[in-house]
Amino acid sequence: MTKASFRLENTWRPLANDPAGALDFTLINLSDAPIRDFKLAYTTLTRVKEPGVFDNAVLLKRNANFHQFAPPAGFVLEPGAAWRFSVASLWRRARHRTDGAKSAYVTLADGSHHDAAVIDCQIEGLPSELAPALLPAGEAKQPFALLPWPVKVDLSAGDLIPVALYPVSGTGLEDLRAVDDVLSLHYRLFADAPAPFVFATVEGGRPIRFARREELAPEAFEIAFSREEIVLSSAGKAGRQYALTALAHLLHGAKSDPKMFRFPASGQIADSPRYAWRGCHLDVSRQFFPTADVERLIDILAWFRLNTFHWHLSDDEAWRLEIKAFPELTTVGALRGPDEPLLPQLGNGAKPVGGFYTQEEARAVVAHAASLCVEVVPEIDIPGHSTAMLAALPDLADGQEAPESYRSVQGYPNNALNPAIEATYDVLGKVFDEMVTIFTAPVIHVGGDEVADNTWMASPLARSLMDKHGLDGTFGLQSFFMKRIQEMLKARGRRLAGWDEVSHGGGVTPEGTLLMAWRAPEVGIQLAKEGYDVVMTPGQAYYLDMVQDEAWQEPGASWAGTVPPKHTYTFEAAGEFPEELKPRLKGVQACIWAENFISRDYFNHLVFPRLPAIAEAAWTPRDNKDWLRFAAIVRLSPRL
């Protein structure tokens, strides 16, 4: 890595007349040469309003989280000197160290771009103490490492830890392959740990006998322990895999922390999941995750018996899935850089940054997930959050619509596909045609969230469509659009899934539609009343980019509040759901939005232990949950 010749430091400070405060910046020239006629660009979620209040700087450009400033005319930044300037008129105050600049670069007079090193935002005038410990020491009253905790457990601890578990002689091929799958999963997650399974009889081991029980539900299993053998009962692939995973948990825990955990000598486990949809979402648009990282996350989901991977493949920041009919989507729409149509965002600097998944890579991810009983649900986010798509396919915009006639909540101008442009549906039809050859899930997620309430109102084409069909404003247009998308998916053998705003403006046909309630828990109840099937994923509990403590030094976002692990663990998705509506509640899901995940350390700090907490909420009956037991066991979790 080349050492940066510039460093940008930033501090948030309160203002007496503005609760949003101000950001103070210091650019230090660490090069050997003076610079003049330069520009400084930085990316931050703490955006400025326009026109803003700036001291010792001139705002040149802002696009969502991208900001570019210049010093006063004639200013020269000598080697070892600093340029200081202030930015007020912020949309909101900074609350945590990740609320400042995430990246920066300097553009010199010759047009060349040079990275400026950035550290987390500092704070003035308030204490910046570290966050307290997020987990208590924990207490395992029953000394068994099982996460999620089963429905029924009646076990006696053994004095000896088996060397390994092995299938009895004569075990069938499918059962042997299942052992191999979970053994391989354990090795990928814990490469330095002792193997939980072997295939040959081993002294000091314990044999496993497989029993097929057709009366069990597909994801249910039973395990009977004795000193002679372990009998594993299931109806098929999923239940068998979950039972083997539970055995791997038990043995891994006993070997990792024998003072805390033991392996059962006798007793029974009878288990089945609480919810059918046990999901985790990953946003790969704002930050690109290589295929290996995606597959490792799926491994972690399988370890915790989560069964749905929601792959957020497009947003304003980038389009990440190869579409052969429109290569521009991943040549233009996946590339951000100082001289690209998509400007740097959320951690990008002077070097252009891209990344997308070929169709072969996406199929490999789907196959990897399927081998672990995880279903991959793809999402392309439409009609809003479509800046990248519109940059790649500019003919999908209404040329008569004034530029920047509306902005999204994230600050992107004119970022929604126009329902009045017929070519939009032609393009999306070809996109769906290719997606259904890659993804086998019965649903395709089409977003539908955060369309600004004045979107398309300056588009003559949209106004004409409103008059023709009697549509009422932005959300009437959105409903018109989504109903067409629903029919397009139906024609391709797929059902529509979306965020809860899909119900706005008249919504879509509820039958067969799955909506995710993210804005607030009560939204899920309202959707169920309207006839929609619901997955609960409220930002106030299940968004894993939210900060876990109010301390300044705790990283993450805070728009949905502070979400400590205990709150995530104890949150009850069924909440106030009336009994008659509970059949509409299909499950729960964690959401990993990537604005703040500019390093693996940030990812692991924010996602764990809250992802395993949601896994237990998805599987374990409410009355069987125990925060202190969870705190003791979750320390054994794998990380990305």
C-alpha cells in the first residue's frame, strides 16, 4: 500500500444555535511540494445542506455522501502545513466516531487524484469514553453449547469428551454425505479446531446411528444420547443437517471451553424451528463483498440454522449482478471513482472501485447455499435506489424532467425508475429473464422502499400517466409500477417480495406477496391486517449496522436508535400481533447494511453477537430463551 501524502482529520463540535453542530476539518500536507489550486473531496454520512455555511472553504459539489471543497482563491498549502475549514448546516449531528469522513482525496491542479488518509471523527466539548462491555460473562446453568437453544432438552452431562463422533458401520451414502457436509462446514469455520466427526471407528469416540422418521417435520430432528451410541432421527435433509450441526456445536463447545461446557452422556433433544423464514440480508451495493466472503457468511448462517440469505444486489451506489443483455450495468453501474459517472461514496478514495458477481459466481453461491439448506433470495431495489442503473442506462430517464427535481433521503437526485417509460419494463423483463436462470428461490425481492414523496412530480411523462389512469401522486405511480412488476414476476414463475412501502398507494395484490416490515414493529401488524405475509426486520432491533451503545467511540449508525445485543436478543417479533394474524408472520430477518462496514473489524464488531441473537429468536420458543446462557455460548461463534 502506498503511503498517503495527505491526511484529513475531522472533529464534530456543538453549536449554540444549531443542534446539528459543525464539522471542523484539517488537511495536512505530508508531501515534499506545496500545492495550490487544489480540491478536497471526502465521503461522509453526515451530509451538508445546500446552500450551507462554510468557513474558509467553498463547496464545489455534493452528491449524496460525496462532498468536494476548495480553499479560498490563492491559498497555498506548504509541506508540513495545514488547511483548516469548517462545515455547518448539517442535516443531523454526529453521534459516533463513524459519523465523520470515511475517505478523502486531493485533486491537484493537473487533475491527478491523491488519497488522503482518514481516521475516525473526534468530538469536542463532550466526553468520548469507550463503550462498556456489550456482553455479560454469562452463565450456562445447563452445561451444553447449543445455539440456537432447542425446543426440548433433557440431558445429563458426561465426564468424558468424545474424541470424535462417527457413523456406525453400514450407514447409507446420503447420511455419510450429510456428515461430510457438516464436517466440511465446521472445518471452514474453525480450521484450527479438532474435527467433530470422523468416518472410521475411533477409540474414545461415540457412534452415530441414523433413523428416518417420516412423521417429523422437514426441519425437525431428535437426538437420543446414551453411552453406547447417539441416535439421530429426522425426516430428510434439513432436519438431518440441523441435528448434525447441533452435535457439532455440542462437541465444539465441550472441547473449546471444557470448564464451562460438557458433552451429553445421556438424554434427548427434540427440536424444530419457531419460524419458517429465518433470514439474513447483506447489502453488497454500498460495499462489495468478494464471493469468498459471501460464502463464508452463508456458512455462518448454516451454523446457526438460519435458512434464508437475502442478497441485496443493487442500490444507488452500485449494481452488482452481471446481466448479459445489459453489460453497462456492471461496467458503468458498478464502478465508482473521481472521474466516473458514479462518484466515490462511503469509503472510496482516489482509486476507482468496482466489483460485481458474474452469473457463474452467483450460481456457485446459490449451489453452495443449497448444499447447506440455505435459500438465496436476490434483490434488485426498484423503482427507487436506482442511481447506478440510471447511470448505466440513461435512456430510462424522462429527458423533460428537470435535473435534481427531487432527492432521496440519502441525498441522491432523481434516483427512481420512471413508471411512465415503457422501456423500463422491457429492461426489467430481460433482467428478470436472466435472474430466474440463476436463482431458484420462489420469490424475487424488488425493494420498493424510500421513494421520496415528490418523486416524478416534475416528469411530464409521469404526469400524463397519472391523468390517464387516475393515479394519485408519487405513491399511486409506485403502486402502478409495482403491480406491473408483480405480473411480470408471476409470468416467470416467481412471487414478489419487497420492503413494507410496497403497500403504499394501493400496494399490490397481497396474495402470495411477502413484505418485510423494517420501519417499525407496528408496521408489520398493519401489513398483516391488509392481507400480506410478513417478515419482521425492524431497524430498532434487527438492523446490524445500528450502534450498540450511546458512547461516542461505539461505531455504527444511529437513525433507528441504540441497539445493544440484549435488546436484539430479547426483542419479540410477534410482539402485539393479534392471535388471528400470527399465521401471517412468516419469520424474522437480520439486515446488514454496509454504509459503515469499511473494514472487516467493523463488520465483526457490529454483526456479532447480534446475528446469533436473531438466529435464536428465529428458532427458539420465547419461553426457552435465556440471555445469560446465550451470553456464555455466543462467545464460541465464528466470525467473517
